Amino acid sequence: METLERFQQSSRVVEDFTRRSLAAIPSAFGRLIYVSSLRGSDGRYRHDGLAALYADAAVQLALEDCHEELFARVLETPLSEQEWDLRISLAALEGGIEGNLARWSKRERYEELEPRGLPDYLYGLFASNLRLLLEVVGSEVTLRRAA
């Protein structure tokens, strides 16, 4: 019975989080960046609004599940759509598209965006896709600046 209750509470947390927090973010990369930002260096997710309403275990499980789902959605999206989505996300972040391109292009891995515990090949695929997308977006920004 405890497992069913835990599942039901986790489902309520996911629904609440999706409706109140994620719905306001217009892009898949943006949502992934946001959920990733909720995870501390200790691997625990922190969200004051959810923590005030739900048990910590339910919040952790729900945000972990959301993080994995958002990561999977990005990977399942065609690269052409990921490119458009990444542009929107980088432009919306502090520093704008050019500042974020410069910062993100220097990275080898994007561990802060990756949920914990997934197979290495998914991390590798995500990182190689993101490097390619950053290169494409960066070259177009450079061309526009030169024109």
C-alpha cells in the first residue's frame, strides 16, 4: 500500500510541477535547463514551492522522473527541431545567444543537463548532438555578424 501512496503523491507532484513551473517555459531545452538547475552538487533537487506542499521523497522522485523524461524528449526530437529549440533557449538565458554560445561551446560534457543513472551511450549521444547544434548555431551567428 505504501508504494501506491508514494506513486500517487509523486504523480501529484509531477502534475503540479508541470502545470505551475514547466508550462511557462516555451522550449524543451529550456525546460531541461530549468529542471537541471534545481539539482544541487549533492544530486538532490530543490524546489521551495514543492517542498512546502509535498514530502521530500515525493519531490525527489518526481523531479528525477521529470528530468529523465525531458532529457529523453530532447533526444527523441529531430536535430532540426532541436536546433530551433536550442536557439530559443540560449536567447532566453542571461547573456543572450552569443554569450551562451561562447560559454557552452567550451565544454566537453554537459553533465549539469544530464540526469543521473542513465547509460553512457545516451550521454554520449546527447553531448555529440549538442556540440553539433552549438556549432551550427554559432556559425550562423558569426555569418550574421560578418554581414
